[in-house]
Amino acid sequence: MEAHAERLKRHRPQLHLLPREAVEKHPIALLGTFCGLTGGLVLALPLLIYDWAKASHAALELPMAVSAWLFGLNHFDQNGYVVWAIIVGAVILLAYWVLNGLALAALADRVYRVRSRSAGLALGALWSFVSFMFFWYMLLPIARDGAPFKLGSGSASFVAPDWVWILGFTLSGLAMGACYRLLRRASSEPT
């Protein structure tokens, strides 16, 4: 492995290789997992508050909507709770959020080398836009044209209006960027 690194340095002098100890000091998987879970919970907060405040919605519609999107709209109850759908949906959401955080952490650490708070927030803002576009326009139309997530997607039931989703994704991206920067700084400080 060391011989390969030396050959790479000779042929590509512009590359800056990190020693193995520096990479292992802050495992990116742990950073990404924690940032993804933090961002996901921040994303869910405006949706939860909106659904809780509206009498025509149940507070835990988000995890039910995931199950309904995957397994059929009969697993979604806008005014009640389907317990197994909430549990399955919550597990799927956690996995999605972890993957989202791992992707952000990989970009921040390996591609953009985020080292400041403003760079972390800028990357988080950009990531919120990218993740919203992926979720809203690429992932959701795969099944049932996004129902029950989207309003007006062929179903009268929906989790929240578009502005709540945009607010949630924006706050989520900013929280993930800030979380990444804080954890990265904490892991790089000598103990």
C-alpha cells in the first residue's frame, strides 16, 4: 500500500494524500450517520408540527406516508394511526436519512474539503436543494406519482403542502452542514 502511495505521489504531485492515521482519526461513516440522523429529524420537525397543528391531519403521517408510498395507499390514514406502517416507515426513513448524511459527509470531506463554518453551511444549503430535487422529482414519482407525500398527486390525502417540505429540506441541509462542521472540528482537535 505504501509503495502504491509513493508511485501516486510521483505521477500526480498535485494530489495531497492524507496519512492513514489522519483518515482513521475521524471516521466518515460515523460523521455521516450522525449528520444524516440530525438532518432527518430536523426535516421531520416542520412536517410533524404542521400535521399536529392541523385538525385534519395525524401527527405521525410522515412515516405512514413512506409505508403507503411503498405498499399502497390503504396503509395511510390521514386522521388516524396505522401502527405497523408507522414503525416500518420510521425504519425506512432512518435508513434514508443515514444514506443522505453519508453522501453529504463524503462530499464535504473528500470532494470539497469543508474546513470552515461558512463552507459547511454553504454546502448544507446546496445539499438541501439537491436532496429536495432528488426526493421530490426523482424518487417520489416512481410510485403512485408521489401520493401521499404530494398535494394534488391523484390523492386527496397528503402529508403537508409544498412550502412545509421546502422549509424542512432547507433546515435539514443547514443542520447537516453545521453538524458536519462541528463534529469534524471536534474530531480533529487533539485530546
